[in-house]
Amino acid sequence: AQTVTQSQPEMSVQEAETVTLSCTYDTSENNYYLFWYKQPPSRQMILVIRQEAYKQQNATENRFSVNFQKAAKSFSLKISDSQLGDTAMYFCAFMKPFYGGSQGNLIFGKGTKLSVKP
Amino acid sequence: DGGITQSPKYLFRKEGQNVTLSCEQNLNHDAMYWYRQDPGQGLRLIYYSQIVNDFQKGDIAEGYSVSREKKESFPLTVTSAQKNPTAFYLCASSSRDRTNSYNEQFFGPGTRLTVL
């Protein structure tokens, strides 16, 4: 069974600075997808970034980037130029591809609560 | 606007009562999911459905039931057998396009259930 671990329950960062959130996972699969979701105080789940395991290049979406280390099973999220609106819970998640027998469901870590301070 | 709606936003239940949480989507998605979120926990899968009239148990299905009579709707019933039902419940949906190895999962705004 796959597991996702986020070891930082809470973090804080000053506005405009950079912060990195950690995530490790365990799987015997070779191909899979990894995600970072943001859940602001509104509690709406928002997809931040996605990484496909067969791609060596790290995914980037504007101020958000990942450091994907497949051998180490590590998937960290870096937020550059932090903004007040980045304050949220951040969840790391795992999904097997459909051809891997997946039903399309996500396996989540417990989350990291990020506070951006002015 | 296409999207997923969940109702009600807040729901209060007395112990021993069954309650039903609504989830509707107009995205024409075949697959739908129910997750439960507790403080300090990630989201855990309760039930999922890949097609109308078919659904499967997830990791924490005990005390819950679902139906999938229409493609657009996937209601979740929290029964009196659920020992600790107070939680935040999220519904999600995705396409089942198997020509893609991945289809993005879209989430509803959630329902907060409190047992009094």
C-alpha cells in the first residue's frame, strides 16, 4: 500500500521569502503521479502542482516548484516570493496511473499548515 | 458554470440519526469520490464510484453508505453506525478517460458535519 508522509505539521514564513514544504512517500510502483494541493481557510481544495514520476524534470508553476527525488521518494514544494494569500494547509498526494490498476483516487499526507506573516 | 456543488455547507445531527450529504456535478464526469477530513489528518477515502449504479468501498467505509443512480449525483449517507461522524466531508469527481494515464480530480466546497 502507498503512504504519504508530511513531517512538518506547521510552518511560517515572512512575506516575500522562500519556504520549502517536505513530503516523502512509499510505493513499489515505478510510474505514478504526485501532487501538491492547497486548502485555504475557505477549505476549497486547489491543485497547485503535479509531477509525473517518469519525468525527470521538476515541475514548475509560477512561484511554485517541486524538488522530485524519485530514488529517495521525496517530493518537496518550494514557494518563492511568499504572499499573504499563500496562507493555507498544503497537502501532498499520490496517485497511481489508470494502467497501474488505480481507480483514480488520491492518497493524501496529513498536511502542513503554512502561515505567511507580513 | 461547470463544477461540483455540495449541500448543505453545515449540517448538525443528533446522535442516532442518519443524515445524507448531497454532491452534484455538471462536469460530465464518470468518476466520483467521497473523502473525510479530520483535524490534523489528510483526506481519507470513504467510497468511490466509476460509473452509474456501481460503487466501491474506500479505506473507511464503515458506517457510511452511498448510491449512484444518476451520473451527476453521488449522495453520502452517514448512518448511526458511524461512531465518530463529526468531520469535514469533501466530494470530488474526475473523468474516466483511459486514453489519459491521469485525469485531474476536482473538488466540491465541502460539508461540515457536527454531531450534537
